[in-house]
Amino acid sequence: MSTIKEANGGGWLSRSRTVAKPGFNRWMVPPAALCVHLCIGQVYAFSVFNKPLSLLHGVVQTPEGGTPTLVPGADDWSIATLGWIFSIAILFLGLAAAFGGAWVEKVGPRKTMATAAALFGGGFIVAALGVWSHQLWLVYLGYGVLGGCGLGLGYISPVKTLMSWFPDRPGMATGMAIMGFGGGAFIASPLSVYLMKLFATPAADGSTVMIQGVAGAFVVLGVVYFIYMLVGATIVRVPPPGWAPEGYVAPTTSRGMVTTANVHVDEALRTPQFWLLWGVLFLNVTAGIGVLGQASLMIQEMFPPVTGADGLVTGGVTAAAAAGFVGLLSLFNMLGRFFWASTSDYIGRKTTYMIFFLLGIALYAAVPTTGSMGSIVLFVLFYGIILSMYGGGFATIPAYLKDVFGTQFVGAIHGRLLTAWSAAGIVGPVLVNYIRQYQLDSGVSKADAYTVTMYIMAALLAVGFVLNFLMRPVDSKHHMKAVTDTAPGGTAGQPIRTARA
């Protein structure tokens, strides 16, 4: 009865209205996923707002013989406090993905994408009100809670759909979907800087009033992202029951880490494999997300301008150049998602993660040396590779879950695994922000304040390597039993999965 009701009702957003008609080209689905992921990927560019948000009531100070500088006002928000905006957004991303995973499976990608558009776009508007009224809790609520829920639902909405359209290349499919999330900051970073300058107004003392700049940028971004995400919801389609690519033959026997069985989403949580992969994702994300959250500020502090004996200021990284660095990291993040996920189709998911951890340990340990050498080129190169593997980890994990737990509940399992991202979204930025502040309070220069953090990140990756090494196929006792559906409302002869055998 519920099946008939679904087929006849629900309107444009219903799952039944998204089933592809004969002759539909499956290559139309990746652009739909990119419409959503390019928008919500803006979260990786949020660091460009941190400094302006800390100067909303800034005052101009002019040291004797020095250059006028805008510094925070008495009631301005600190960088450490602002870091929680990003962390809250990532926290609610994971929570929305975990608790909304089963709902996504039920209602389909279109309704999920439309809901994500409303939450993410609306979150920007609420955050703009928080900036105008100088109420930080409204920014937390808008961008953090509402925007974070939009992030989570938007993130998982196309993943299973793409794997259903591309069973022959699941790694490549998830790479295409999640590539846009990594690349969103490549667009959002320079766009955000431009919008803030466009809406900022000059003050009588020669400074600029950043309240209008930041709030105006938030409003424009919210409206644009809402519209663009709805375009993706319009395009997306799901394959009809029993569809398979021409010439594709599904495997009938399990081999290695790849199973042909299915594990129920609730049963998956009872397996050690789920928690090993949870730890793998948590550690890989923690090591990268703290850097992403403060990428703009970090490169400015590690490579500050140098004042010569003649009083001329040379070298260093400007705010505009730092925004370019954030955008470049986004490009590595985006391309790494497609490259590493596609590569994992050939070398396996476990081997791919082994490379992430071993190479990541070496690069994080080497980053402080690039700072002491003053080599901006090596710093950017090392972080580019690190961020390619960070993004590659996100794009590879859905296919890893499909290999280990089967296809039927991979969307819901993926959603629950993303709670690891939520935890990492708090731990990573906290490590970077508060260790940096502790170092500064201890008299360490800004350029050296990140050294300890980099070594800690390398140690976290070493633990992740061990967890990934321990991965084994799921015990057959957790597998579901295949039966033939002949119940009323079912499709005769269509295999379904019931409780575990």
C-alpha cells in the first residue's frame, strides 16, 4: 500500500519522480552531484572569514614611525572563539549524515538535496543576522547548526546514487561526487574575499567597516548556493530496479576485502571493521581539517613580512596571497579526491589508505623544516600533497564501505561513519587553535607556533596506519540472508535482503 501511495503522490520531490526513464545517460548524474558538492564545499574556505570576523569593531593603531594597522576592538571575537564556527558546522555535518542516512535511503536524493539547499542557504542568512547584531550565538546557530545540517544531508545525498549508476567503478563514482566538495573552496575563497571588499564601507579613520562586508557576503553566498543546489536536485535521477551498465556482470563470489554479501546498517555497528574504519577516517581527517580551518592565518604567520634596516617591508604572505593558498589547497583537495578514489579501484582501498598514512607522516614531520628554511614553495607543495590525500580519504571511504559491508545499506552506513568527521572537526581545529595560543602565551613566535602541532598530526597518522593494517573481511555471521521477494507489493523474483543469517 505504501508503495502505491509513494508512486502516486509526493510531488516533484518524491523518489518515484526521480526514477530514470529508458535511455537516460548515467553521465548526467555526476553534474547533479557537483552542483551540490561545489556549494557545500565552501566550508573549506571559511578560514578567509576568520580574520575579518575578528575585526568587526576593529580600531586603527599607528605605532610611532610605523604603518597604521587595524586591530581587534574591545568587544571583538577572538580567533580561538571563531574557530568553533567551523567545528560546530562539521559536528552537525556528521550528526545530520548519521541520523539522516536512513531517511535519505527512503526519500531519495532529490528531496534530500532540496532540504540541504534550504538549510545551507538559510544558515548563511541567519549567520548574517548574527554579524549585523554582533551576536556570536546566531552565527553558531546559522552557519554552524543549520548550515552544518545542510552540509551533512547534501554530502551524502548523491553518494549511493552514483555508486548505483557506476557499479563497475565505485571508487571513481564517489570520487566524482565528493570531488566537488573539495573544490568548492577554490571558488568560494576568492569570491568571499571579493564580496567582503564589495560590501565593506570606509570609516572616518581610514579603516573599513567589516560588519557590512562580512554580512553582505553571507547573504549573497546563501542565496546563490540555495539556487545552485536546487539545480542539482532538478537534474538528479536514480536507476530503475534491476538496471546495470551494458556488459557489466556483477561478481558472484567474495574475494579479499570485497564481499558480495550485505550487512545491515544496525549490524555493521556491531562489527570491529566499522570501528576500525571509524578510527581510520577520524585520524586522517583530524590531521588535515585543523590545517584547513586555519590555512589562511597559518601561512601568513609562518611567513610574515620582513622589515629591513631601511624600514621597507618585503616578502611574506599577504591576506590576498593567503586566500590564493586556500584556493590552491582546495584544488589539490578536489583533484586528490578523484585521483585517489579512481586509483583505489585498481590497487584496493586498504592499500590506498596505507599510502595516505605513510606519506602523510613524512610530509607533516617535514613541514616545520620548510618554515625554518623560509621555503614557501616547499610548504605549499607539501600541504598540497597532504590535502590531496585528505580529500582522497573522503572519496575512497564510501567504496571501502561498499567492499566491506555490501551495497544495500552503504548510504546509511556511510552516514553513520561520518560521525568520525564530526569528532575530527572538533579535535583538529582545537589542537591547532589552542596549541597555537599556548605556544604564543609561552613566548614562542607566531612563525614557530605550529611546529608542535605538526608533529602531533604525524603521530595521529601513525596510529591510523595501524588501524588500517588490522582491517579484515567481515565475519559471515554478520551477513544478511538473501531471499526472493514474492510478498504483495514486491517485484516477483527480485532479490532482497532480510535479517542476518
